[in-house]
Amino acid sequence: MNELELLHSGKVREMYTVDDQHLLMVATDRISAFDVVFNEPIPDKGRVLTAMTVWWSEYLTSVAPTHLVSADLNDFPSPAQRPDWHGRALLVRKAEMLPLECIVRGYITGSAWKEYQQSGTMHGSPLPTGLVEAQQLPEPVFTPSTKATEGHDINISYQEAVEIVGSNIAAQARDLSIEAYRSASEHAADNGVIIADTKFELGLIDGEMVIADELLTPDSSRFWPAESWTSGVTPVSLDKQPVRDATEASGWDKSPPPPQLSEETVNATRERYITAYERITGESFSTWIGEN
């Protein structure tokens, strides 16, 4: 085999076919906001996403299996043993992916907060009156959405998820997602980070449900430093918030082409990704494999 077949190139990630049972997932340094990919990369972003996915895969072993096989170049097929992929590529098992985004919310924010303001509901289900932005919910809630191939994902109710995948699969997805969120959020809280919400991608391998794709990263989760969280206001996020803030302040209409990101915005975003990794894992990012 001289080269790998590119199966899919997404906004920030590329997927290659290895064989009938395995894929190679490569996280780039591209960054997107408002569904638009920017021209300026965020240095080390792909390595942070990969490092966090590996760390959480190991941490959550007792909660749920994942599709991860290895992050070691030596375990990859020879065409994938590229130095520029070291630390940003994962060898994974192929899974039959669920056509759902499996979102768990522990706090009301983002699209859920917007819906609540309009109708007093979250994904169509009524919530108590008087909630404020960023307030912790009584219990973590499974709030699925569709997985759009084009455009935006659409928030749906649990019953609509049942209609898409069936009651047994929907219940498994809900229970696994909530248990993984609880375990992860308790660990993060011990390290001064609130996981407000997160999105899991789930699939089936030989009939067993597994967590696939990235796992509890700044791209798939809202991480809030606990010391800066106050119920009723939009908290600081350890993610791409500097990109959102800078481009919204520029008056950009959120359609391509995107505005240029300043060096200050790029550096601030990189710093938040690395901070999220180091605070949650307790490890120095400088020790992660690949270039430094």
C-alpha cells in the first residue's frame, strides 16, 4: 500500500481508509466558527484535540469503550507514518455511526438558552420558569440533534431520536452519554473546570455501542473555568471564543469569505486550547507526542 485513500475531509479533520476494519483520523490546525473555515490555522490545535481524545478514552474506559486503537505512529500502516501526523493522528476501528449528535447538557447555554428564552423549553421539553443563562440544570439532560451533511444540525426531542434509531438504541445512547458526561464533569470539576455541555459521536462495532470521533475536546464541549463562572452571564470559554468575539466585533456577516484573524486572536485561541488540556488532564502539553 503506497498511499491511504482519503475518505472524508471535514472542516477541521480528515479521515482515511486503512482497511476494511480501520480508519485513520487526522486532526488539522484548521479552525471554523459559524460554519466557516478560517484561512489562518491555530498552531497545535489538532494535537490538542488528539491528546484530549486519547486522555479521555483512557479515563472513561470503565464507562464506555471507544473506537481508539492507537496514537503511536509505529502502529500505523507505513503510508501513515508521517512525521507531520505525529501527535495529531489516531488509528481507529470502523463503526456503524448513529445518525445523531448525542449532546448532554449540564448547564443551560448556547442554542438551548436561546430556545428557552423563546418558548420555555429545551429541545421541545418544558423547563422550570425563572432559569437564567449558564445556570446549572438539576440533572444532566440528553438533548440529541440531527447530524446534518449540509447546513446546521437541528435540535430534536428524545422521542424524535427514538423515531430515527429505535427505542433500544436511543436508550443506550442516552444512558451511555449521560454516564460519560457525569464521570468527565466530576473529574473536570475537581480540576476547576466546568463542562457545561458536550457532544458525543456514538456508533456500533460488532453490536457494541462505542464512543467515536473526538472526545470531550474544546471543539465538542464548552469548558468554563470554575473561578470565572457566574450564573446569569455568559462565562469565559476555553475554546474558540476569541475567534467568535473578534469576528463578530468586526461586523462580519458570517458568510464566506471569513475575515483575517489577527496574530493576537490566533495566539489567544491556541492558549485557551492548551489551557483546557493542561487544567483537565493535569499534564503539560509539552510532553505530548509530536512537534513542540
